[in-house]
Amino acid sequence: MAVIPPKRNRTTPRDYDKNLYKARHLIENFFATLKQYRAIATRYDKRANNFLSAIYLAATIYLA
């Protein structure tokens, strides 16, 4: 089953999972807001542990 809904002007509409599409939309918007932080978008940190901690910090600021 598709996740993205079809165009409105499609002659034969196809089914899609609305709940999965809502979840996908939330995740995509979350990553878009994370990319607004310059250190995360350009990946200043060389080590994966430091990069992940920066993501955690940005996520807590965004969700708070």
C-alpha cells in the first residue's frame, strides 16, 4: 500500500494509509527543523557520539 496520497485530479483514486502518512509527515518536519541548526546541518562534530549528543540537544530544545 502506498504512503503518499494520490493527486486530487487522478481519475482512479488509489488507497493509502492515512495514519502512516501522518507519522511520515511529522518525522519529515522534525528533520527539517533539525537541519535549521547549523552545527547539525554541516556536521561540525567529527565523532558520532558528539554528533548524536548535538541531535539530542536540538531535539530537546525543539520539543520543550
